[in-house]
Amino acid sequence: MKRAIVISAALALLVGIALLAVTMGGGSTARGQEESTPTPGPFTPTFSYTLDDAAPDNPDVTPAADECAVGAPCKSLWSVEIPDGQPNAGIFGRVIPSSIVDVAGGAVVPDGAITGKTSGFARAGPVGKCAAEGTIVPWEWTDLDATTDASTTTGSPSDLYSFSQWPTQLNGIRDSFLAANPGSALVRRMVGWSQWWPVNTLFFSQTDGSISYTVVVGDPTAPPAPTTGGTCGPVVIKSVLLGVSADNPDTPEDEGGIPLRTCIASGTFTVTVSLDRDDTPPGDAVVLEDTATCSPNTPAGSGVSVPLNGGTGTLAGIGLTFSQVTSAGSTSIITTTAGPPPPTGFKIVGLSEIPLYFDINTDAFYSGELTVCIRYDESQVAGPEANLKLMQRVDGFVDITTSVDTANDVICGTTTHLSIFVVAEPVAAATPTPGPTATPTPMRPPGVGGAVNLPPAAVAAESGAAAEGSGWTVGAYAALAGAAAAIGIGGWYARRRWLR
């Protein structure tokens, strides 16, 4: 029999549900389960993955079309079901093709933004008697983007519930992963409240471009208590990941409208999960597959408009219009937070005080002019919006601006080819503060043996935040769950903090 979680009798049912939440993320290192039998019974779970661009910011509208256009904000539904009477299972090895990626990583998503929703139900009861005596219990939580900045911690157990504070209880898990995977980096954290337990999900970028996930239920540093409980089928786990962030109504700020993920290439791709049943030794996982379709978005014709990142109705969204498309294809965008510095005297406008670079490409054949329009965030503009410039990277950045709609926060420009685009704002040169008058030191001209001390060249600061992009996305969930009986509930923190 695989390792059992030890809990108190009063918490047996609740921990069964909490551990079920862990299986949503992947193979757990500690799980509730049925007692094993000499001859394991049937195990026939099902898995589905659905992707579309309908209501991308609404977690209550379930994706159904099973298709998302390249460049559109794509909302996904990930679902696993285990039939009645069958054992629960750890879910691991989740593989999502590199064509479905985060738009700009976690760096520009504000803490507290709603990024998804997880729900489901399971039978929970005493180990060995779950199928006969267990009770069906539903559960649900909202996923919020949360800070990864360790300097924000208060050292309180309630940090596990907070999107604006970093929990020191996660330090060991973070550090162990980074030590075991040289070159990896913690790029995002999501936090949810599963009715009884905090659920923290850590996202790590790896050197091959993949993203690994670790789900932590409760407090991993809390000691276990002395009894047992578990879960069994029917098990239904559904996780909706939004294509555009939704506003958190419990905060004064508006965190909605930021694109989260999109397709960057067209085609039908295979998504894979592995389920390892709890009542047998490890190594007999059932592999399940489903497909996701990213559809072309650039048909042949005249005046072809292609919305990217949700179009100009969404922050950081883009409207691209081709004068003439002679052969259909797909137009994609990769939004990053790092790139070449702007021209002298300008700063790049983005989100959350972080610059955004829009790298647009197409495999469609076209002729004539292209019109590019970008929806900017007016809260990131210091001076008059009318002074903004739409710039395109050629040998350097060049101004292609044709209009600035300050009422709708949309800037447009024309070009004949695609590359990197930015919204730039002129910045006033700093006025030097007069210092004490010094007696000048005579210097000979350099041509006659003298030396000239030049000031160091200015170097533009660039964001180090990594975009989640190329490579296969492997959700190798190491579920580290402890019996968190000692945790106080705590409250959501209304003080907001932007990720850096």
C-alpha cells in the first residue's frame, strides 16, 4: 500500500478533500487512498482538455468549442473523472504543447487578479471503507495570482492564504526545486482557498523553456496528527484557466483585462496526463490523451483584420489590419517584458510599471500596408497621452505613429512589415542639481598626450522577468501536503502589491 496521510479523526473528511485538490496538480508524495487489495479492481479514468476564446475572463463560462484562434486569449478546461467505487489517483506528467503559452508570464499580472477556478467532488471517508461509508463532498476555489517576492513575508501562517505576502512555509519547497534544477526560476504563484485549506501552486521556468508546477495543500511544515482518512471514486476534478485576468471584487483595484495565454501556432496538438492509482505500487500509471486545436486567424482577402491578445478592447491587446492577404495563414504574437532599450529620451509603456514588447509574425502572404493598433494602459502614462509614439524595431526603433485615440487608449501606426512594436512615451531630461563650484583642473587635448575622463555610458534597465514560451510545458506536480491543523484561517489582504 502506498503511503497514507495521518490526520485527526475530526479532520479526516476535510483532509480527504484537500488531498483530492492536490491530485488536480499532479502526482502527490502524500495522498489519501483506499486500502489496497490482492487483486486490484478496474481503473477507468477519463481525461479531457478543451480550449476556446469565448468569455476568456469569465471562470463560470466553461470552454466548449474546443478551438482557439492563434493570437486570441485562450481559456482552457482541464478535467479528470474517476468512476464510482474506483480508487483515487495522483495525476502527474501533464504535457501541454508549446503552441499554447502564457502571454507575458506572471510579471505583469497584478497580485490578487483572478486567473482561474478549480472545482469538483469526491467520495471521502475512512481508509478501507471509503466506497461503502464515504460521503460525496463538493469543493471549489478561485485561483488568484500571488506574489513571489520573499521580502513581503510577515512570517505569519496566514501568509499561506495571502496573495500579497510570501509564505516562509514555502521556502523549503522553492529552494529544493531550484537546487535540483540548476538554471530554473520561480516565475509565478497562484493561491486559492479550498474551503478548509490554502492551496498554493508554484510555477518554475526551466532552462529548456518548459514550466513545472508544484502544488502545496495546507502547511507543509506542520506535523501530522494520529489517524487516517481517504478519498475514492467518484472523483471529478475541473480546472478552468482564464485567457484574460478577471477583477477580484474583494480588492479596491481593478486587476481585470490583462491577457494571460494564447496560441502561437496553428494545428491540432496532443495534451497528455498520467494517473497513478493510489491502491497499487507506483509505476503502473494510466496515460490519457486529448487534443487541443489552435486555428489559423488570417484568411485571404482585402482589409483583413486580426485581433491579437484579445484585440484593442483588452489591455495590451492589438488590432492588426492587412491591406491585402494573398495566401491565408496564421498571425501570432509573443509578448515579452524584456527587449532592446528605447531611443534616448523615451521610455516604453507597459503594465504594472513593466515595459511590454510585442513581437508579431505571420506565415500568411500579404502585400501593401499594415495598420497596427495597440491598447495601452493610461495609468502607466506620466505625461499627455497625445505625446505617445508607436515605434517599430527595424535597425533601431522608428516612429510609425499615425493616430492616438486618447478617449479609448488606442495608438495606431502603419508599416509594410512585421517585427517588434512598443508604445513609447517621451521623458523629460533630468535637470542637474547645481553643486559646489570647483576649480577646474587643466587638461591637455588628447592629441598631445593628455587624458579625457568620460562618464560611464548610460545603460537602459530591462526587466528580467521571463516569458513562458518555447518548449513543452510539463506539469510535474510534486504535491507536498501536510496536515495543517495548526494553521489559522487568516484573511485576504486588501493591500495590493504589483509583481516585480
